[in-house]
Amino acid sequence: MDKIKRVKELNELLHKASYVYYGLDKPIMSDKEYDDLYDELVNLEKETECVLAGSPTQKVQGYILDGFKKVEHSKPMLSADKTKEVSEVEKFIDNRDFYCSYKLDGLTLVVKYKDGKFVQGITRGNGTIGEDVTEQCRFIKNLPMKISNKHDIELRGECVISWDEFHRINATLDEPYSNPRNLAAGTLRNLDLNVIRDRNLSFVVFELVSPTFTHKWDGLKAIEDMGFECVGRAKGTVENCVEGMQPDWYAYPVDGLIFELNSSELSKSLGATSHHENCRIALKWEDTLYKTKLTDIEWNTSKTGLINPVAVFEPVDLDGAITTRATLHNLSYIEDLQLGIGDEIVVYRANMVIPKVHDNLTRSNTWTFPDECPVCGGLTKIVKDNDTKVVMCDNPNCKGKLLGKLSHAVSKNALNIDGMSEATIEFLIERGWLTSIKDIYKLDYYREPWKEYDGFGNKSVDRLLGNIENSRKTNLMRVLYAQSIPLIGKSASKDIANHCQNDIETFYSLMYEDYNFTAIDGFGTEMQKSLANWWNSNSEEFMDLLGEFEFKSTYEVVVDKKLEGLNFVITGSLNNFGNRTELQNLIESMGGKVSGSVSAKTSYLLNNDINSTSSKNRKAKELNIPIITEEDFIKMIGE
Ligand SMILES: [Zn+2]
């Protein structure tokens, strides 16, 4: 079956070389080499009848779905019985023929084939009813869309994201995913298929439901020969398997091992409980704990004035990553652990990603409360936030707060001022040019002196001031979110804005009459309190700030980052928008980007004349980038 292997190899090679995925300016091989490999793949696909979902020979274009259809499973999807004891596994196996496989940590899917073609993909859902993700599956790069075998085939497997992809994607996100499972789930359930196309999801088979083989091991082998990727597995003694299958040796995230009886007939005769089938047992790994010494507790002031503690400890190798710091969350957390510098603590990597302090073996309880803010030296106070105690800087003019507050105010989902980095804000605070959000809109006054400073040229200052000007056109949600009101995040700001029909006058008349926003679903009493507190001490400053903005109906589209990660190029004349800038602002307000020329990074070319032979259209076709009309776009954003 070397030909199937070559098909996979070619897929990988061509993906790597493709502009579309890696966004390379320079290709890693010549066009001739690419074409030769491409032709080889076309021929091999014909010969083996194995065509993977992401195959460069299959031009599938991304689009956006309306929602998910519910589907009933042909047989209920049960869990595996679990244990943390190897002896329990040995008792279960009881000298019967078995094999061991990794327990993948992703999203379980059922995929079905008819007449050699992929026909359906369904999520596990609640075990009885799942969601139809057939269209999404067409973008899972290693999932065959065509196979040589013409029987009805049903497979179970895990939709996962490899560690490599996890790190690559997270590096591009403002709010990284805490573990690969969440990323895989978030990606697969994305209705925007372009997102799935750009993130390398994998489908790894762990069970052949039909047809059945006498021995399951042989069934998986046969599936592999058709071009599927099957889970890493081994035979031998239980002990050998446990030792030989370590989590960090595998490309995909795993949270244990599955021990499965090999005989299909025996498995069937053992039956199932309502929870699990009796033919397998899962050995769950416990988080590996490591001892180290606490050398310091660091306190960092955030934009709200909250001072967050971080444990600093002697370097420890946490599952392959040298780690010296872990969050301590809040004061209560430190009190519970009775920490003290020099204490022997136990740390681990939760979900193999986030370092955490598990326990304190010494419990000297000699830690000291920071009575001064590490940034401004102002006095601190303890505040009770629900059931936990936190430390706050009490100085209203704290620079740490100001820096955090302004960095937040200019961020993408708030006022969205591109190029206003933390270092720049720090510089402007130092000069005394920035003391509030309103000051951002007065920076033009310093245009000339600003250009005299190292690191700021004519161009960069002009560009930044231009971006600041553009940010005046905004909407209520952005302006509210920019205020850093405790507990009022992006979605609460959006809720408030929607509740006020995005009308600023409505907003302040409601605020003046002490309107209760808890009428909004999910808007809690604590949020209400926080909003009211903020209004009491900031209403004047806020009203004053509003004079800087231009609230326009076209900019009041409050759709949450629907276009995030998408790059648009706009060309030709427009019918529904006044001009390109208007459309560009709308795209950017929804998290998308607009650039001037078509490149590998372009997600869509927006051109009302789809058949135009302009260079942009040609380039887009060449790079397999969808060309959409204004109408398509409006449908896409659901306006
Ligand atoms: Zn402070």
C-alpha cells in the first residue's frame, strides 16, 4: 500500500508549497516541480481511488452555513469505562487478546461512506443525537472524500488538532485557546468553513463500526490501507503498552490509553451498560506533578487596578517545557495554599498547557501582602469579589492602571486604533501627553514635537494620527467596551448597545433614570452594580469623551467579530455602500481586514463583476480565492 502513503505524502508536500495555506511570498518549489507533483497526485488518486478532503486536486470553496442539523446515531455512542489503576486494566484484560491505543482528546465524530464516497459526518452530541457536520468534514485535510472500497462504511474517530497546529494557530489569536480540544471543537463547529480550511484539523479513526472484521486490529489495518489515519496502537503486555505509549511521543493530544478486546464476536457477546461498552476500558493518566521551590510572588497591576499574584519558582521541566511561573489567581488562593518564599510547592501543567500550583508541602504561610502598588507605589486595598479576595491599587491616577486602561481602549474590539502599541502609550504617558482616553483625540496637537523623538518617523506619526482620526467613527458598543468597566466585557457591552438600539442618547437617558439592565438575558446583578458604580464616578468624563466620536448608523453594526481572521480585497464599483472606506470600516468593525492587493492571505475578493478579467480577478482565480459580490457579502454578514 505504498501508493496510499505516497498520496498522503504528496498532499502534505503540495499543501506546504501552496500559497493558500502558508501565505508565503516565495514558493518553496518551482512551478514545474509543483506541477509534476500535482500530476503525480492526480494519477495516483485515479489509481488508488483515494482522494483526501484537502487534496489540492479538489477545489472546494469555503462558505458560511446557517446552522447545524440534528441527526440520530445508528447506534448509541457510549463512553468507555475508566480507571486510573493499571491493575484494574490487567484484571479486565484477564489474559484475553487485546490491543492498546491512545485515547485521543478531541471531538468524537462518526463518518459514513457509500459507494466509495464520503456522505456524512456527525458529532457525538449527547450520544443519541448529534450534529450534522458533513460540510465541515470536507475541510478536514486528512479525511478521504473518495475511497476504493465501495461497501457501506461507518467509522468512529476523533477530530483533533495536532500540538504543532495548536501552537501555530494560538500564536495568531488575541485570545489563545487553553487546550487543543477546545480549539478543535471551536474550529469544527465554526459555521464559517474558511476558518476550518485554514486550521489543519485531523480525523483519526479509532473504531470501524461497519463492516465488522473478526479481529478489530485487522479492521483498522484495512481502513489504514484505504487512506485513513488510524489511532496509534500497540500489542503486547499491559505493562509494556503503558510504558511504551507516553503522551508526549504522540503528535496529537491524548488523555489516556484505551485497552480494547480484539475479538469482535467476544466484544458483542459482552454487551454494554447504558454508559459504556464492556469490550474496552480506558486508563486515564493523572496530571504529572513536579516538586519545586517557590522563590518569589510577583504582583502585577492590571487595567482595572487589580493586582494579580504570580508564583515564581525554580525552573522545572513540565512535560517538556521549562517553566518558572504560574498564576496564583487571587489572594484567597494564596491564603489557602499558605505560601511563603522558599516553600516546597507542587506544580503541574493543567491539560498539558497551563502551569498551575497544585499544593504547598511546607505551608510556612509567611507570604506578605503587597501594601504598595508595584507600578505607582500607591496604597493597596483588599476587595471581596464574590467569594474571593483580591488586591486592588487604590490610587485613581495609577499609571499602571492608565497604561492598562489605554491599551485596552485602543484594542481591536474597542476603539480599534491600529499601531497604538503599549510601548507607544507608555511613551506618551511619560511625556504627559496622555492622561485619559479623551487625550488620545488631542494628540494631533503634539504632531510635530512627537516626530522629533527616536523611533517615531514622520510617516509613523502621521499614520498613527490618521488611524486615531478614523477611530472617531465608531459605535456605542466599542465606546462602552473601551471604558474597562469591571465585569462589562465585550458581550455585555454589545448587549447594552443593542438594548439601546445603538443609540447614545437612549443610553444616557437610561443611565440617568437608573435603568436596570438585568432585564437583558445573562446580565447579572453584579454587572448592574458595576455599571452603576462606574456611571456614578465617571458620567461626566464619559459625556465629555463622547464629543470626540461620530456615531453613524452604518458604523453601528454590532456583530461580534464575525469576520475575524478574514482578509478582504475590494475592487470595482459598489452599489450598496457609499464608498470603499465605508465598506472597509464595516469589515473592520466586524474583525476583518481589508488590503489593497490579492495575495495568498486574501480570503475573499469582493467584486461585483465576478467575470471581470482584471488582474485582481485573475490572481484570485489563480490562488483559488473566492470572488464574491456585494450581495454575497451582505448575505455573509447576515445584514
Ligand atoms: Zn497603582
